[in-house]
Amino acid sequence: MDNESTPTELVDQEILERVKAELDLLDKELVDIEGNRLKPSQCYHFGVSPLHVLFNTNCPDSLKEKVQAILSKYIPSDESRTQP
């Protein structure tokens, strides 16, 4: 068995699992969208290659803020990566 994962890859995978776990918890809080009760995950897409979130146009701002707060706990913003 060949296991050549670097520590960075392991940390990245661990962070990804934590983000997914928090998003799964958030999914239990249904949101009202255009008169329908939906799971939060039905109005955004979380992708990992590259890491990104796409929100549907009808996604409530409060949900966008919650998702962004979860991501910002684990993943540095682009601004912080580009500062000297």
C-alpha cells in the first residue's frame, strides 16, 4: 500500500471534512425560499477543485452569511493570502 500524502494534504482533507460537517449541520435548519421550505444546500453549491461556493440567485442573504462564516473559520480569504 502506497501512502505518500504530505502533511499539508492531510490538513487540507481534515479542514474539508470539518467544513462539510458544519454545512451538514446547517442543512438541518430549513430556509424559506419563494414560499417553499428547503434545505440550505439546495440553494448553494460547495465545490473543492478549486474550493468555491456558488449561491443561487434566490438564496437568502442570511444563509449566504452563515455559509461564508463557516468557510472563513477554516479557510483564509484570498485577501489574506495575497498580503505581504
